[in-house]
Amino acid sequence: MKNIRIEEVGDINSVYPYLEVFYLNGGSPFCEISISEEKQLVFKLYADEAHLTLEEWEHMSYVAKEFLPKAIKNEDDFLHF
């Protein structure tokens, strides 16, 4: 993606890591993609006016869908170590 970047964030206050989405020219994320207690993806938009192309939204969705089972498995493996 040329206009956005997605970074994984680990936080001791969260059960699972989450993703932050940034515009390339921005310093603060405009979206957080996290995992709910029900193990579902949750998209939280910070920006009042986020402007995304369909390609960017699909990219975010694709990365999130790839992230979900890996993050859940990592946490489950850690808990059962």
C-alpha cells in the first residue's frame, strides 16, 4: 500500500496485540484493529474524516484477517506453555 502503513503493537494492558493504521505522511494512527473478547476483529477509527480507497480498505481487511488467527494462536500457546 502506498498511502497507508500497518504496524503491530503489543501492549501489556491488552490480551492480544493489535494493529495501528497510519497514513504514510501522518504521525498518529487513524485506525486501530483489535481483537474482541469474542475473538472477532474490531475496527476503531480515530479520525473524524478518514479517506480510504477501496483498495486501501481491502488491504486493511486482508492484513487484519491474516493477523487474527496468528494473534489468537500465539496467545493460546503462551497460556498453555
